[in-house]
Amino acid sequence: MKELKRTAFEPRTVLIASRDHLCVNSSVNHLKGTALNAGCRAANKGVNPCVYKSNIEKAVNETTWDPQDIEELHKLA
């Protein structure tokens, strides 16, 4: 997106990506597809839920609404 910031083009789009691309939890992100979905659900149950999901409010508050590419979102996570 850095290239777009240097142009007059102002995209009004949303990037949709799956957990396969955005999950940063190393205990489950090696899985793919339905196995990743099941691992994510399991990681959110029990005594120690996924730290990334439990901090979602913090991420929402710290995220800007400027255009970001998938690498920037992954870095934020």
C-alpha cells in the first residue's frame, strides 16, 4: 500500500483474508483450512485463551483506518 500512498489514487476497498494468511498464533498458524479453524477454536477454550484474540480491543483501538496491506496487518498483530 505504500505505493498507493504516493499516488492520487484513493482506493475504497476492503481486503478480505482468511486465518491462513492472518493468524499470528504460532501454536496453531502452521495448520491450514478447517484444521486451523478447529485449532483456533480449541486455543480459545480452556485456562489460557489465545492472547491475540483476548487483546482484540487493544488492536482495534491502535489500528488506524488508513489503507494497509496484508503485511502491515500481520505486523500489527
